[in-house]
Amino acid sequence: MDNKKNPKNSPLKNPVIIFLIISAIATIILNIAISAVSNPTKTQITYDKFLSMVNKDKVDEIIIESDRIIIYEKSDIDISEISQKTSKMISIFGISKKDVYEELQKESRKIYYTGYIRDERLLPVLDEHGVTYSTPIQYNNPILNFILSWILPLGIIYLIFFLLTRSMSKHIGGGGIMGIGQSNAKMYNIENKTGVTFADVAGQEEAKESLNEIVDFLHHPAKYTAIGAKQPKGALLVGPPGTGKTLLAKAVAGEANVPFFSLSGSEFVEMFVGVGASRVRDLFKQASQKAPCIIFIDEIDAIGKSRDAQISSNDEREQTLNQLLSEMDGFDSSKGLVILAATNRPEILDKALLRPGRFDRRIIVEKPDLKGREDILKVHIKNVKTDPSIDLHAMALATSGAVGADLANMVNEAALRAVRMGRNAVLQEDLMEAVEVIIAGKEKKDRILSEKEKRMVAFHEVGHALATALQKNTQPVHKITIVPRTMGALGYTMQMPEEEEHYLMSKDEILDQITVFLAGRAAEELVFGTKTTGASNDIERATSMARAMITQYGMSDKFGMAGLESIEHKYLDGRSVSNCSEETKTKIDEEIVSVLGACHDKAYSLLEGHRTALDEISEYLIKKETITGDEFMAIFNRIENPEPETEETKEETPENE
């Protein structure tokens, strides 16, 4: 029989015992502090010195206690030292100068003490020299003393401790300070489902196919183990924000019909070192008890950042990462425990986290293509009352580059607009207006442009549209407007592809697009002989495109196919990082200026050669404020390809509307 005590059952590990010990120590310290503060400083003297002070009339008052005599020396404050000004001030409150003098004397007295001796001669001497003497009447109630000395301090300490733990539990988790190392993952069990299946996810067919295999493994593990296949331990979902990574993880849990633990990477890291590692252990312990199940860690880059960067090292984060790596190696995948994680910064993750055996699969969740956007719109619009004539394909064409979250927002914005307009169903115009609201903002009705500014904006936007129509490698114009928007645009020209978007751009297409960007400034110079700030965004986009063409796409005559820049944070801002010397950077800037100058000259020549179309379309736009692509092309074709006018064609011409 083993008589050794289990260290886990040690009284010193009991939170209640620890609390009582701490409270007792704090109470003793508090009593000592109160005693020190409440008793003024006293100096010990001999009994004969005390008698000498009495005989010299230096004693004002004494208190005779059971074991000692407290001696109050007379103060040396003179009543004449109280200034006239002070006397006037104290007289306002009805206090006499004598009262103030007596109070000051009491406050400034020095205090001594000596041992008590039964001396029958003492009282006559005290009476002779006018010394006041007394003996304190002590009323000792042991119960009251115990309550004031022990119960009250313990109650105050407990109240502070309770408020502190309650406050910390809001930031640390439901377990309070005693449960600081417990996992606070949100769990969806079989009864409390995520409410999401693959039917709710559209536009990500490849990602769904990869994840569907994991679901099938959880449902039918025997057919995989029979051939010797092992279940992937983990899958990393990578993609831009809003593409549906979290939605896909919930759909996997919904399809697999198993418990689902969901939490963010930042929930592991706390101010206390070791808490994150403890939470990782607790999470995997809970998950192993519920297996088969799925663990989903959103924004895993919060704890999975590479440990190579020693300058920005973080002990708590690194301990948490080490514990996560250890737990991922330790669990048995045959039990049906799968780890899903999501990030939009895979390049900063630690290499040990990404190796096979931990995250065996990297599933790319990209921005949806045309068909994907149309499918996503169908999913989000199925619960919205719509007109039978709506065309989701046209909306999908107009939303190139939009992710699932953007499209859901657009559908909701269209429904809100339909309600504002007093309709009980969403029309096509609501959908298209919602696209513009998300891209450029709402119409700013209180911003009224002057007549001169209105003309400038109109010619600027028609310059863009004409450059688009006069070049073959551009997308057709869908809409031109000079109505200001809340995101700062005074007007804009909207282009929309006629068919499926393409993923490759030739050099000619890039140069033509740069020419379109710079055609607005060219129109201002051609018509008004000036330059305005309205072209700032156009110049920024044109410069960015020209730089990418030279440094990334290898389309420069000067530098050839050299990769002079690379993309960092591909799924976020797509920032470019230079890979060349300072001298080369200078030459790159010169090349960019040269490309922009050539495209600007081309835009100016195109508009100058079609000045009549520029003037007429701009005047029509000033009158209407907004025109469609069809109206624009009708006027353009009429001017560029004039036909003999008849009475019938005059009536159909937009100019005569």
C-alpha cells in the first residue's frame, strides 16, 4: 500500500485555503498599520525627569494608565503669534482668538510617557502646579473587538477579491481568475448546430470539394482506413477577407454533424505568460473527450506568427505556439479529431506549423469568378422578395472583384432601397444602385456644384468614356454620372464587361487602360486649358498600373523581364516590396513617367480628334446629369457615322429629347 500523499490533493493547492491564508496575513498587516497610524509618536523618559518637568511647570496634562503615565508637555506657542489677518478670518466663523490659541496649543504639544509608580506625593504636586490629570475608562467588549479587528478586514478583503475576479472574468473567460487557463472556445454540439451547410456556401466549389472529403472521412472512416489512408490532421483556409473562410468551417461542422469548437487565435493570448499554453491543453483535452469533432481556429496568425523575428519576440505567444505544435503532434487522427484554421496572412506563419502532419492541406479560398458571384447572389437573394424580371447575371458582371461579404451587403442594400422607395419587391434598378452605393457611396444631394465645376466634371467624365469607346482593348461604358457621391467622387464613369472576365492582360490592354485613366485630365487641358484636383485618383491608379507593368510583369523595354518588385500580404493590401538597388529605383521612376506621358499624349490626341463628340456628349450629360452606356453610344455613333436625317430619326435622337 502506497502511503505517499498525492501532491494534487495538497491543502496548499486548494483555492479556499490560499484565500484564507492571504486574508489572514493581510488582516494582521492591516491591524498593525491601523495601530501605528492611530497612536501618535511618544518619547520615553524616566520618572524623575517627569517630576522635574512638573516642578518646572512644563507639563500641561497627564493620563494615568494601568502601566504607564502619558505626559503632554506645555506648548510654547504665544497668543501674540496669531496674526491680525488670521484673527479676522476666524472671527467670520464665530471662533474667538482664545479658542484658536488653546486648540493650537493642544495640537503642538510634545508627548512623553514613563512607567507608572505608586507615588502618594504625585497628586499634591500635580495640584500645586495646575496639571490636569485623568484615568481613561476602558470598556472592553471582546466580541466587538474581534469583529472590528478580524471580521471587518476579512469582509473588506473578500469584497475587493470578489470585484477583482468578476472584472477579470469578463476579459479572461467564464471561469474567472481561478479558471484563467481554461479554454473559452464556443462549442456547437449535435443539438446546438452551426446552422450552416454546404448549400449555404456558393462560389467556392474547389474549396468545398476538398473539405467534403474530410466530412466523408468523419462519416465513413472505415473505407479510408481499409486502403491504408489516414485522415488529414488539419486544413488551413487561406484567402482574402470576406471570401467565406469562417462560413466554410461552419459548413464542414454542419455537414459532418459532429461537435464544433470555434475560437479566435487572439483568445489564447493573455497578459499572463503560460495562460495561452494552458488554454491550448484544455481545448485539446475537451476536444478529445468529444471526438469525433472539429476544432476551428480563426485568425491563427495571432499565435502562429513565425518565431524567426527575434526583435518582436513575445514569450506568451511563443509558448502558446509551442504548445499548439506539441498538441497537434500528440493526438491520434484516427479518433476523428480535425483542426481547421483560417488566415489571410499565410506568409508570416511559422514553418513548423505549416509542415505536413500538422496542417496537411492548404485550401485557397479566392475571390469568386463571374459564375461564382452569380451563385452567391442566388444564395443571398433567395429570402428576399424580388421582381421576376431581375437579372443577376448583369449584377455579377458589374461586381468584378467583389467577395461574398460584399455581395451579401449589396443584396441587403438593394432590399433597403426598395423599402425606402415604397415597394414590396426588389427591382433590377435597386440591385444596380446598390452596387454603386457600395463602390462609390450614396448620392450626396446637399453638395451643389457651381456651373463651372459641373462643366469641368462633365467634360472630365466624358473624356474617360470617349477614350474607352475609341480604343479596342477596353471594356464598354455602362454609365456616366456627374452626381457627387459620399465617398468623395464628384462623378464617375462605370465600365462593365460584356462577357466573362478574363484573367490575363496584354501590354496593349494595360496601356489602353492607362490612357483611359488619363483621358479625364486630358479633357480638362483640351477644353479649359487648366488642370484640376479631380484627376488625383485617376493618376494614382494609372501610376500603380504602370509600375506593376514595369516591375512585376516584365513589360518594360528598358528592364526586360527582370522582377524588380514582389507582392507582400497578397490577400490583404497587396503591398509591393522592392527587390532592386536605389539606382534602379530611380530609373524605374523615370520609366513610369515616360509611360504615363506617352499615354497622356495619346489620350489628348484622341479627344482632340473627336472634339465634336466630346462637346456634344458633355453638354447632354450636363443637362441630364446621368446617362447610360446605350445613350452615350447612340450619340457617339450618330456623330461619328452621320446618316441622312429624316423626321423619324430626329425624334429618336437623344439630343432632341
